[in-house]
Amino acid sequence: MSLNFKYLECFLVLCDNLSFSKTAVVLGIAQPAVSRQIRLLEEDLGLSLFSRDKHNVYLTEEGDRLRSEISTQMSWVKGVYSELQGRVDALGGKISIGCLAEVGQHKMMKYFLSFQKKYPEILLRVSYLKEFEIVEKVKAGKLDFGIVTEAITHENMRAYRLMKENAVLVTKGKNEEKFDLGCARFVTYREDDPLLMSFLKMHYKNSQYSKIHIQTSVNSHKSMKDTLQCGNYYSVMPLISVSDEIKRGVLKKASEKVLKSELHLIFKENELLEKRKKLFYKQLLASSKNDNS
């Protein structure tokens, strides 16, 4: 037997009014659906719960016993269900977000603050993390949302493109040297810097990447920018991270070549996503779309 709470609810409503037509109105379904649910419930139980004639419906002895046994329990189940549904629909609560540091500081925080202003009862918890940390924490359920550079194709994950992002080759504003890959000394975020290697593979396909000269590696974009100003060094960095310095002339583009990439919002697939989380990702997608248009 497969227990179906809808059938039991239909049964209890029919017990109260002993009318298939009235039961259909109460439940907001068609009268044939009421008859079908009662019939399937009786087949599952192997019992006749109601007797009928041309004008009236009557509870059988077995039907009256079932009503007595389940009416209290069904009231309790409905109460628990309503309480849980209320929690899902409630706006109060916390949303945890993992984001790449530079993207968060220079681009995403304005979206987060706009959402916070609109829904002050929702608590935002933003962590600046490395990309692999964000992905793993979202998969493990330790973060509600992540903002990363690649769309994750994991079967239980959903990814939406937020915006495009450009990375550029920069140097100090007073560097008059013409960029020469063979002689250039680079400042990178880490020794195997993915932005630098992607940039070089896109625009300098025939180069010997093993001979690239890494002068300094430091996992801070601010420290990278400070280092660039100390010598004729070069770095590939997100444009959003260096746009202010370029405007002030502290740094400049060493090439018009651009590495194009994208930012994606990722989260675990869940049909019962809480209302506050639905509001968050829908507003974030709408805001980023408006900025990109």
C-alpha cells in the first residue's frame, strides 16, 4: 500500500460533509477527482469506507474507525507542514556567499548592498575565497551561492552567467619600454598564474612558456599593483581591479590585447529553495543584466 496524504485529506473532508460535490468545492478539485481518490484509498486499504445510494453518502463502520484513528494525527501533520512552509516563505534568515576577492570588492558588493537595502531583515555573509574553495563549499552546502569564473557542470549544480570580465596586460605608468615577452619580468598572483598563462596562450601562441620570467608572486592584487610601480614589471590583471590606477596614470595598459572571461553565479539545485534565496539570485541576475545592457 502506498500512503497518500491527499487521499486521506479528501477522505476526512468527505467524512465531514458526506457530499462528493461539496468535497470537490472545499478541496478546489473536480468531483470525478474526489471519487477517484476515495476509490484508490479504498483499494489500497481493501476496505469499503463509504456506502452510497442515489441521494446520500454514509460512512461504513470501517470508515468511521479510520476517521477516529487519523483525524488527530492529520491535524498534527497539517500543523507541522504549515510551520515548515512558513519557514520556507519567511524572509528572515541568512544567505552565505563565496566570491573572488577582487570581483567582490570592485564589482559585486554594490549588488549585495543593494539587495541588503531592499531586504534588511535578510542577513548576508560574504566570504572572499579562492575559486576551488568556493566550488567545494557550495557543493558541500556550506555556502548558499558562489561567484566564479567558470560555469560548473556538476549534476546537482545550477550556473547562471552574470557578466563578462576582461583581463589586461598592465605595467607602471612611467614604463617607456616596448613589451617584449622574452625580456619581460612578471608579477603574478601565484607562480602558476592562470590569468597570465591564458593571456599568453591566447595572444602569444608560439612562445616558450617555461621560460617566462616570474619576478614576484603575491596573492594580493593590491600588493601586485604596489610591486608594479617599483620597476618595469608586467602583470595580467582583471580590468576592474586596475581601472582606477589606469585613470590616474599610476598604471597603464602595456598592450591593447584583452583576455575575455565571464563571471557565473552557482548554487545547488533545489526545487524548494527558500524565498529569500530566490529573491537574492533573481535580483542579482537582473542587476547584472542591466549593467551589461
